[in-house]
Amino acid sequence: MASQTLLSESLLGWSIFAFILLVILAFCWFYIRKYQSRQESEAVSTITAICALAIALITTALLPVDIFLVSFMKYPNGTYKDWAESNETRGQIENTVLCGYYTLYSIILFCVFLWIPFVYFYYEEKDDETNRCSQVRNALKYTVGFVIVCVVLLLIGAFVPLDPPPSTNSTQWEKVQYLFEELGSSHGLPALSFSISSLTLIGMLAVITYTAYGMSVLPLNLIKGTRSVAYELLENTDEIEDVEQQIEKLKAKCKDGRPLSSRDRQSLQALEGKLQVLQRRGRHLEIAERNCCTKVGSALRPFKILLGIFFIIVALVFIVSLFISNLDKALHSAGISSGFIIFGTNLTNPLNELLLVLQPVFPLDYILITVITVYFVLTSMAGIRNMGIWFFWIRLYKIRPKKTRPQALLFLCMILLLIVLHTSYMIYSLAPQYVMYGSQKYLAESHSPSEGVTPGNATTRICDADAPEDQCMVTRSYLFLHKFWFFSTIYYFGNWVFIGVFLLGLVVSCCRGKKSVIEGEVEADDSDMSDDEYVH
């Protein structure tokens, strides 16, 4: 009977997984096609972008699944289910989850260091005069640099063990032998962990840059809405007339045959370029005025305001929870040398407490942790879309509907892959106790005061650091995050920077006015041919 129940639950779980996978693939196809340039699209780069984005979204599901599995082994009264009473069974599930982490993280390594760079350079080398073999050869030549970086990270992780050799008086040969024994006994898993943790540092920078800004700009844009199409058309028409008058004044200077000065010629060229942009802008505004989506968006305005208010409340709860968690680590952890690791919570964390309160009502806590994970990804995408892709102070690419170049989409997916790696640590910082133990409970013996140590009735308690080791299982995510203490230290300080960037982005977003209804569709560096995809 127990085996049949387990089989039915497994089939249900696989059915849900297949459905979620189809939804993710459909979303990735729609998202990439929405922003992809119709003039510069290519099959290889499109498929790569869709697959990379799907991998990023699938990886975000690891943490909720990890928390669900450790919680699913126990009943609400704190006892293990029949099929999970054996340590061997629990160990198999733990190893399966850990293999899931390493498999998806290995795929991310493959994407970041080989697949995406190769496709990027393959597209860059595309030329009418270059044959396919030469194109592949040149792309591989540039990709070698990324592969070398990956190999170096793997070697560092493999040959820098966490624990020192047992004897400090060992010979050099014994130390080398010890390193190889460590590599062989662990099957190279520390090497992979070190490489992933190194990428997570880059992901932390992306989270600080894009996610922190996206958490402020996304809700405020929904609340403020866009400018009126009719008003923008009137304003654009007035600006066109003003520019035409200035052009006529400059041309009037050379009616008698005298040539224009170099300064006047430069001004005339600038005004003519501005006039072309304004005329294209007018055409786009006229299309937007007739577009049904614009009318539907106006009808959904109250819903957008409510959604924006909800998102800003969620963002503020996140920031408060992150601040309290960091403060808790600063006050109660062992400090930098331990990676600011604490077990459980010592200060009241609103998000952690909310998850614990929702535990008795299945599956509200899992829905909330999934929503939190998806929220991080959506705000990251919003941040990248609004800021574009930058290399320090140089803007490399813009993310615009139907006009995003294939290279920009590949960069966007690579950034999202890196952000996903850091998402698990961010969520752990928001709700440390819940991420460590999920909804697990354990039975604690209560003792009667009159009988000393005589056990009385057992009470059910939420799992924390004081629980017996065999009664509460720690998630694989927690163990993976804290494999290297020095990375945890850097992540801790990164959280403080994240809070500061969010507050700065909130101020900037509040000071900005409403967006244009055709935001990002018309730029000065666009070609006139780019309008064809809108007209037709």
C-alpha cells in the first residue's frame, strides 16, 4: 500500500514537472521572439537563447524542490513517513537532489564558458565572404579563452582542499599525494563547486546591478503608467514644425549662392537627423494609437496600479528581511572567518516568520517560496530591459522589442544564468531558517519538573539548530552555498551593497517621469528600414 502511494505521488510529481517544463519553454520562446530583431535573427542564436533562458528558469526550481523534498519526508507531527524512516532511503533522496544541483550547474558552466561564447563569436564572424568552416574555426579560436578560464577554476577548486593535510611535517611528495587522493575521493565535486561559486560572484555583481534596480523600476513603472498617445502625438507634431522652421532658416542663408559655414552645415545635418527621428516617432505613435494592445492596456490600468503596489510592498518586505538577516549575522555569527554563517534566526525576520506561519496550510509555503524565486527572475529581466547591457561605463547593447540583436539576447541569457546562481543565496539570506529546514518538525521530549529527567509528553517543535541531527535534514542547497567560507563572506557584504543600490534605484525611479508609450522603439541610431517590421 505504501509503495502504491509512493508510486502515485511520484507519477503526479513527474506530471507536474512535465507541465512546468512545457510552460517554461513556451514562455522562453515568446520572450525571445518578442525582443528579437526580425532583420538580424538567426536560427542558431535564437535556439541558443531560448534553451539558455529555459535552463536558467528550470534551475530556479531547484530550491523550492529541495525544500519540498526534505519537508515531504516527515508528517506535520514531526515523525518520519514510513518510506523515509530508513537512513539509506533519505540518503538516496539527498544524493539525488545533490546530483540535480551538480547536473544543472554543470550545464550552466557549459553554457557560460563554451556554448554561448561559441555561438556569439560564430555570429560575429558571419560574413558573405567567409565560408562555414572558417566561421566555425574562428569562433572556436576565440572560445578557447573562456575554456581556459573554466579549466583554471576547476583546477583551483580541485587542488585547494578545504581541510589541511593531517600532518604539518609531511614531505612535498606526501602533500602532492594527499591532493590527488582528495581529488579522487571527491570525484572532482569540490572543483565544480569552486567554479560555480566563482561564477556566483559574477552573478552577485549582476544581481546588484540589474535585480536591485529592477525591483524598484518594475513596480513604479506599473504604478505611473505611460504617457497619453494623443498628447505625445501633439507634442511630436509641434517639435517637427519647430525643427522644420530651424532648417528653413539655415537654408535661407544660402539662397543667394553663398555657401554655409562649417558650423551651419553641422547644425543643418544635426537638425535633419533629428527631423528623421521625429518623423519615425510620429509614424510609431500613429500605429500605437490604432493598436488594440494600447486600448487594452488603458482598460487594464487599475489592475496595473494594484499589481505595482503589490510588487513595491514585496520589494520593501525583501529589503527589510535582508537587512534584518544581515544584521543578525553581524551580531550573532562568528564573523568573517566563518563566512558569517548562523544557524536559524535570532532576530525576527518577517519573511522567514511568514513562511513558518504558512507551513501548516499545505502548500502555501511552497507557493510563496516559488513566487519569491520567480519574482527575482522577473525583476532581473526588467532591470536588464530598462538598463541595457553595460561593460563598466560603456553601453554595449539595448534590449528593445523586435529590435534586439542576437548578440544582446545571448548576453541577456548569460547574465540571467549568472543571476540564477546567486538567487539561492539571496533567498537563503531572506529566510535562513526556512531554507535550511523547510517545514520540518521534530518531537522533543518534555520533562516534568517534579520528576527531574523523567520524560513526559513529547512536544512538536519546528526544526532549528538545537534539533537532534538525525531528526532534521538540512537542504542540499544550504550545504552547497557554504562549502567555501570565503565566498559566503563576499556574499554577505554584497547583500549590503544590494540594499544600497535598491534604495538608490528607488529614488531615481521616483524622480523619473512617465515612460513613452513607444519607449525604446525609436532611437537616433536606428535605420529607416527598421520601421518596416511595424508597418507590415
